[in-house]
Amino acid sequence: MFGAERYGHFTYAIPVDTRDRYTVVLHFAEFYFGPLASGVGGTGSRLFRVMCNGAVILNDFDIYKEAGSLHALTKTFYHVKPTAQGKINLTFEPVVNNATVSGIEVLDESQ
């Protein structure tokens, strides 16, 4: 289980080698909504969008719907091509309540 999260509307610009492709693993847990957390809310209480280099990779994402409260959930994206500037840009955009993430892994697929 994760001990922390970042929430709100936020972005990351992760520097990488432009010649390689990457696997991006996003780690989530619903700390706030549901009976195991605050006891209020549930499915639909938190929806958000995640974009990678401008393309939507998760839309109307609902952690509680997929994993419930206080359970770890990962989403993995393969063969991510960096921007020409050598970045993997991740944007977390709220739809209903705050976006959230508990961890980000970027793995070089060439190794």
C-alpha cells in the first residue's frame, strides 16, 4: 500500500533519451472515497484524465470503480515515445474532484 499521493491538477516532465521507447507504470490508490476510507462517496466520486505527451491515456478514470478504496491499482503503457525535447510529459486533469497518483515508474525498454 502507498503512504502518500499527489492530487489536484498537475503535470510531470520526465527527462529521457529521445532514441529509446519507454514503459510508463502509474500507481494509484483511492485514499479518500469509499467505506474503507472516509466512508463517503464511491463510484463516480473521483474522475480524472491522464495525458501522456498530449494524448489521452486514461479518460474519466475512476480508481474506486476499478479497485475500491485503499487498494493498489496500476496502469501500464508500453512503447511510449518521448517528445523531441527528450521528455515524457504526464498531465493529470480533474473531471470530478481532484486527480491523484501515488507513484510513477518510467522503464527503458531497450534494457
